[in-house]
Amino acid sequence: MAHELSTNEAGQVEAMFATHVKPWHGLGEMVDGAQTPRTALTLAHLDWLVRKVPLTLPNGAVVPDKMATIRADSEKYLGTVGTDWTPVQNVEQAEFIEALVGTGHAVVECVGALKEGRRTFWTCKLPGNLIVTPGDEIERYMILANGHDGGMAFRAFWSPIRVVCQNTLNAALSVGRVQEGVTLYHTKNVKSRVEQAKRILGVAGTYYDRLGETFHRMIQREITGDEFKLYVDEVFPLPKEEGKKAGVTTQRAREAVTKNMRSGVGAKLAGHTAWGAYNAVTEYIDHQKSQKSAGDEEQREKRFESILTGTGKALQQKAFDTALALVS
């Protein structure tokens, strides 16, 4: 499956999605609204454990200083880890979120397992929206990601979403390590959840406070037509050699962003400001940028991956940094 969502022994997809954030593939348990962490865990069929077992060679010899991780329910091999590596079980991830927001709070909108359970992810809605301007709100999300295969630490990072058009705003601020979120390594100390949860929530609060201040500065900074042209030149520079295929793609992007600045969702709310310019780019990346030679579902998947980790994220970051330079 291209989406890489895991399935259990009964063939059930190990994922849960709130109905208003239904994914492109339409798989997993669809529910009416956010759920508590423990309920989400059950609905997503993720109530299984990870075990460490000795790693042996074909001749029966035990590999020193290494162990294998397996799923306790199916005994599927997940990865190879060191002897000091400690799993952060799925239920412990749910408990960690409870330590963040309190027991019984319905904050989980997405949770799932990828690659046969080697990776897990959670999307949690934090209380309170950023009000940039009347009618223009930014929802505050925290993403948790974990690896059961030794290839990923337990991480928490932030994903602001523009409510009016569901744009993902990949905006990293230069405030220490705030923009990177928080990383917890797989040691026994990772299980002291409460203190670490308080730290994570504090970092999230700092991030969103700084982000809100920056967005307000952007919307107050009006830009001229010439400044916007320079902004587009910086974010989408044309190749030096004319006629290149990349030049055609870039030109289309420039035209789309310019149109968005005139009449797009962001422009209607932000006008000719640095905030409007930034949102003209995010609107293009999230909703208009095509993925060539892909069907509808594959195209949506490629766009999703691009926004989170690929060229789309890099472009949005460049657009943010360029807009930030206008108000610095």
C-alpha cells in the first residue's frame, strides 16, 4: 500500500482519523471528532506491545550488544537496537499525551502506525487558536512521532494550520530549539513523562506565542507591487538558462502565486501585506501545485509528503523567511 499504514493480523488498518480530517486514502477508523488518547489507541487497533529479544545469527550465535525489536501480537521483526534501548510503548505514548493535556480530554484527531508498526504518529489539537486578523485563525497542533525499530527517537513538534483553507504553515522561528520541537531518546528516563510533558507544553506555548507575534507583524507590513515582485523572485527564482523545463514549472508557480496575491484566500483576508504574500505561496503549495504523472490519490499523497518533508516544506520555509525579512 502506498500509504504505508499498517494492518494487524485481522487485516484491520491501524489508524484512526477524525471525520473532518479524512485522509486521501479513506482508510482506517473514521470517527466523529477528536478522541481521548486511550480511546483513540483502541479505535486505531494500536493496543499491542513491543518486545526486545536476543538477535541471533543463522548458526545460533547471539550478536553481542544488539537486540531485535518485535511486535508481541504478531512477532513481526521491527528493527535492531542496542541493549540499552527502551521502547516507548503505544499505550505509554497515550499516557504521555494525557500528561500533557490531562486525563479525559479529547484532543487526538489522528493516530496510526506505519510500515508494519515500525513508526507511530499522533496529531493532537492544542486548545486556543491564534487570531491573526478577524476571520483568519491559526489552529495549534502538536505532532508526536515515534520509532519502534531503533531508527527514530520519540519526537514532538508543531504544525500550525490555517483554519479557513486548511493550509499547513511550515513556519520555523529562530528561538533556540523551539522550531525543532522536542526529542526524547529511547532510554529508561523517557518514561518520566510528567516533567517532560510540562517541558514540551511550555516549548509549544513559547513557539506559538512567538509565531503569533510574527504573524501580526507580517499582516501590519504592507508591501508594494515592486516589493512583491522581488519577493516572488526570491522564492521562485527563474533558472539562468532560458527554455529549461524547470523554468516552465517555475514560471507557472510564479503566475499562480501572483494570482493568489490578487484574489486568493490569503489575499482576501490579508491584502497586500507580507502575511498575504506568504499565504499566497502556502495556498499554491497546499492546493494548487501538481504532481506530474500521478493519479488523484497518488497526487494527494505526493503533495502531502511534499508539504511535510519535501520540496513543499522547503519552499514554504523559504517563503516564510523571505516574508520575515520584510518585517525585520
